[in-house]
Amino acid sequence: MLLSDIPTPALVVDKTILTANIARWQQHADACGVGLRPHIKTHKSIKIAAMQRAAGACGITAAKLSEAEIFVDAGFNDVFVAYPIVGRAKAAHAAQLALRCRLIVGVESASTIADLSAAAGAAGATIHVRIEVESGLQRCGAPPQHVASLARLVAAAPGLVLDGIFTYRGAWFAGAGGRSPAELGRAEGELMVALAQDLRAAGIPINSVSVGSTPTGWAAAGVSGVTEIRPGTYVFGDMMQRKAESASDADLALQIHCTVISRPSATTATIDGGSKTFAGDINYERAGLPGYAVVSGANGALVRMSEEHGVIAFAEPTEIPVGARLALCPIHVCTTVNLSDIAYLCDSSTNECSPFQIVARGKRT
């Protein structure tokens, strides 16, 4: 199938850029002596996860158990669910999944540890556990001073194996403003390594020190004592990563191709993709970006959406006609990908494209 034959709106991934992104990050992780455990919430695709595994990824990271299960069904056998497993039903689900793979889960509370231990015992399973550390984002995680007590609970719990500690800090927490991704990554890694050293000094065995989003993972990998990084967005890039300087224009692998269906004015165009195609979870003005997506090769941005319509605003009058196709780079690629069932992998030298399934989209539990 040629690119021009794909019905719009469509997610189109440049195979050359995707492959280069995967290789570059893997080579960096290997050079630093750390594991790369990519977060598959970005692409939700067996095809791309297989490319990451073939390049040398040590396993995968998922956000939810149902998401992880899709990949276990496909033969991925080392999976970290970097999310609190709360409640007996989800603990039981985790135990069943742990019978089929090496499953690592995150915890931050005593009640979760108790539920996981009970479920593991009932299923005859072993669940590996990492304590989530609150490192500044104030979203999830135990305060550093509470990690030792939780680690001791895990170590004493039947059916559970203490693996280590992890955090997600990112680049948009309070106090991050004005600091480069490199500075933020080093600080994140150093904070977690220092905590791991304190825990080991207290007699608590810490195997894994897992850190790093796409903005911070590159620098965090270079901190001695970090064992693993978990970037996700790096495979595709997006405008948020571009603004954070953790991706360049050359790293932007995914675009949404849309068709112009109306020209309300000389400086606006309506396209056939709206809020059912482009994610609106980020306030683009607050993020300092021009729109929900940016038009490739033209000074235009997606500034308004209804369900099936998107309005592009151009900086100056344009003669782009009805029926023309536009390629747009989204502000946030992870939530955008989750809106579609399929995407197309494109060879930019021939414009030959092949579809692949976004198999884990909508997996929220």
C-alpha cells in the first residue's frame, strides 16, 4: 500500500526514524551498562516491542496488568508493571500473570503488599516487587523515609521477592523549570542511587535501581549505580519532547495524516481528525506549544477540535486546497496512539506502507 492510498486520518510511522531511535537508545544503555526496559504504553504494539527486544531490551514496562497480559500472550516473559496493584482482584490477576512470566510490580503501601502476598500464596506464584519512591512529581510513591519499612515487609512476605526500587519523576514536576533534561536525569539517578546505598547499609538487599523517562533517562543511565532506565516516548517523539529538548526534529517518527475537508478562511483549514484522533489531555497553551499538533512543512497548528473535526490555524494566508493531505506531529503521542486501532509503518524512500495493530489500546485495568 502506498502512503497516498491510506485512508485518513491515519497514524504513519517512519520506519527509518523509528529504527534509528530504538538503536540509539539501546546503544547508549549498553554503553552505560544499564538495562533498557522500554515502556510500551507509548506504542502498545507487539511489532514495535519485538523490534525493541531484538535490539537488546532487557524486558518491557507496562502501565496496567491488562496491558501487560497482551504482551505476555505474545511471548514477552520479563514484564514490569510500573503502577500500584491495588485491591484483591488485581492482586489475584497479578498472581495469575506471574505464573506465566517473570512479573515485577510496583508497591507503595503495606495493604498492597499484604494483598499481593496472599494472592501469590493462593496461586502458587512468585511475584517480584519494587518499591515506588516519590521523588518530586507528587503523583505516586512512598516518601524516601518510608521505603525501608516497606522493603522489609516485602522481604518477609511469602510469595514475594524484593527486587529493588523505582521512580518516575519526569521533567515537568514542581521545581523542574529552567533545568535541562541532562541535569534532571543526573539528579534523579543520584537521588535513587543514594537511597539504594542507604537501604543496603541498613541490611536491605536492593538489586534494581530503575529510573528514567524519555527526558531524564539518557542522563540517568550514566549515573553509576543505576541499573535500568524505562523511556517510552523515545520511539516516536512528540512536540512535548521536542520542547523539552529530549527529541530533535529528526527523531519525530510518528505523524497523523489528515485530509483538508474545508477552508473556512485564508488562515484556517478544517481537517478530518478531531478529538477522536488527537489527544487533548495536555493544555497546549500552558505547555507553551502552538496547538494540539503541529503541521509538518507549514506554519500551522491544530488549535481547536470537536469529535471529527480539527481546525488548523496558519500564521499567514495559505492556498492549501480542500482534498490536500497534511501531516501533523502531536503534542502528546502516547495518548494519541491509544485512540487508534492501527498505524502504518512507512518506508520513506518508497512510500510503501504496511499496517500494524495497536493491540493494547484501551487496556485500562
